[in-house]
Amino acid sequence: MSARAVGVFFAALLIIRIGNHRIFGKNSAFDIVLGIIYGSILSRTITGNSPFWPTIAAAFVLVMLHKLLASFAFHTHFGLGAFIKGRPKALVKDGKMQRKAMEESSVTENDLKEAVRSSGTHAGVDRIQHAYLERSGKISIILKNDDEA
């Protein structure tokens, strides 16, 4: 099992290098799904529950599918690209909280306050011009200009 683990480690490293670094570098749903499936497949290879080479090939196919879909999403300008990679959701527009969007996304006012603090400022929620729930699940904040406050 140890030898299989070493083999799987190097095969997985090679496959990821062939794919691209962003597969596990970002946390969109698109990337997380691949990570879960990829790990599940490779764990079966390590434990010997699946044949070595066919399982490595399946992992390679998944990474190549990820790369193909990412390229497709990059080159398309219609809804399927947004479905594959997601899109940000406005939580605050022009200084007004979008309560419905916040509720649908399970984002509270305290979550917004935390995002403001994480942005490195001590401003309150009333200083937010725009806030977005990004595809990665992070909240990005754009503060009002000083003359707008």
C-alpha cells in the first residue's frame, strides 16, 4: 500500500501539473467538485480497491475535463460559462443592503461587518458602496468615497 501511495502521489502531481495550477488554487464550486472526486478516485487506488492504471487514467480524464470546461467557460459569453464557474451576487448596491440576496446566500449583516474588517478598514456597514458574494464564497467590499459618506 505504501508503494501504491508513492506511485499515486507522483502520478497525481504529474496530472495536476498537466491540468493547471488553478484547479486547486481557487475555491469555486467547479474546482471543489473536482477536488472531491479526484481525491476519492485516488484514495481507491492507494488502498487497492481499484486497479492502479485504469484509476490513474480516470483521474487524468477528470483533470482534462476540468481544463476543457474551464477553457469553454473562458471562451463563451453566454449562460453555460456562468453555470460552470458561477457568478458573483450583489449583497449591497449603492449603499443599500439587498436583503433578499443576502437571505438567499445565507449572508448576515455580521458577515458583511467581518468582510469590512477583513478588508483592512474600520468603517461600518454604512460606508459600503457595493458588496459582492464572489464565486469563491468570499465577500468583496467597495467602500464609498469620502465625499459620498
